[in-house]
Amino acid sequence: MPLSDEEQRLLEQMERALAADDPKFASTLSGSRLLSRNRRRALAGVLGFILGLALLMIGVIVPVTLVSVGGFVVMLASAYVALTYWRKGSEPEEMTSKRPANVTPIRRSGSGSSQRFMDRMEARWRRRRDSGF
């Protein structure tokens, strides 16, 4: 349930007052440190991927299978880390800082057919609920 205009205005006033009283605490709550930490971890994942690629190439040049396999494993793990933290670090700031702690966002695919399907399912659910089933 969205906030009313009055509640939204009061919330914005409280946020401004908090930022004025304790700017360090307000920046911690805004999530800017968390986002920068996630971006650093994503960058570390990219660098690890490059290191794994180099190990893979060295393993191909020097006929040592263990180096190639190790490079591939490092590449795979680094790609996972980079993608995971890149997604966390690229969330819009209003989603990370304004979201209540117990609510997770619903991510829907961009295809129109699945969106229409979900809309039809939600409409059916509302009709059933309203009719007393």
C-alpha cells in the first residue's frame, strides 16, 4: 500500500532532518557504502576473470593440464562473483535505500507475453477473491 501525500511529505522531512543532524549515519543508511563495496567486489571478480584467462592461456602454451583446469575454475568463479556483485551494485538507489528491510522487489521479465499472462492471472485471482471462492 503506497504512502499518502501527507505521509510521504513527513517521511521526506524526517530524512532531511536526519541528514542535517547526523550526515555520517544518514549516508550509512542510504546504502552508498554498500553500493561502492559491491562495485569493488565486482571489479575484483573481473580482475580474477582476467587472471584465470591468463592461467588458461599459460596452461595451453605450457602443456600442463592442471594449470589450464585451474585457470578455467578461477575464470568460472570470478565470473560468478563479478556478475553477482555487479547486479547488487547496479540496483537503483531508491530500491536499495527506500526499500523496507522485510520486502524484496519482484523482478519480472521484460517480455510482453509473460507480463500479459501475469496480468490475466492477477485479474482472475482478484475476481475469485471478490466473488467469495
